[in-house]
Amino acid sequence: MRQTIQIADRSSVADPVADLEDGDGAMAVDVVAEAVAYAAGLVCLASAGALKGSAIISYHDYFQFSLKELAFSPPSCGIPFAELDRTRITAVSALDKAVDCGKCIKVTNTDDILKSTYVLVVDTGGAGLDLSEQAFGKLFDVSLGRASAKWEPADNLHCSGIWKPGTPTVEVPYQTLTPRHEIAQAEFSTPPVL
């Protein structure tokens, strides 16, 4: 049951909940729940299916801290920053760590669909997505800070070379971290040279 309720003068409604009862006496909780669900959907279109969506996205400066400092704070997927090309990674707001970690996504500028880039999902955060500053810069003017984009899953071959397991780019103490979820090594193999 859907109802449109307009109240011009709140003092004329003695019991607004009672006024929402239908003929069977059932409360119109469904109407309220539907309105809340609709509003939540408008806030972030990306919440259902984190690796496919569209929203206003932002960027993160993954180089603001040294690898030594980052060794004690790996991204939520557990992949050490020292093993990542930090110019091609992203955080996802509705990340499902059991499924999404280590996946490749294609991100496209919705105002200029000829501008797209591939990034590896390694962290939780952002509004929809929180791209590395360099990846964001391939799509938009970084001075914007936020911009409209869409994203979708992509073949992991597009993200080869972003994560190099076991080969830290710099010697970092306490670098014995492992991913919290198993990610198949084959997903990140280099394509054969033809």
C-alpha cells in the first residue's frame, strides 16, 4: 500500500500514526520503511553491489605516509602497501572483504566516457570509491576533489602488476603481513607475451 501524506498544519493531526492505519487496522510501517529505503538508495547508488555502481567519488593520497609508517596500517584487505603500486588502487565504501578484495574494476568519468582507468580494490572507505590521487587524476582535474564516475568489474589482467605478492618495493620492518582473505595467485598472473 502506498500513501501520499500531506500535512499543512501539524496541530490538526491528533495522532499521525493512527491516521496512517489502513482499513484492516494494520500500521503503515511499510510506507515509512519504503520511504527510508528509497532515501538511502538516493544517498549512495553504489551500496548494492559495491564493485558496480555510480556516484560522486573522491581520491586519497596514498603517498602522504612512508611505506615504513604504512607497514603498521595495511589496507582493510590486508595486502601490504609495500607490495602495491599505490598509484593504481582504490577503496570501496561498501566493500565485502570476503569477495571484493583484490578484484580489478574499471572506473569511467561519466561526463567524458573516453576517460577510464583500471584500479585494484584493496581498502574500505570513500564515497562510493576513494581512488588513488594518480588514478583520479587520469579521469578528472584533481583540484575538483570529487567528481561523478561509474565503475564495473573488469578482468584482472587489466590490473596485472599492481600487486606483487612477496616482493616489497622497499625493505620494511615487520613486513610479514598476509592478506586476511585468500586471493588466488592465478588472478594476478602476467598475460603471456605473443
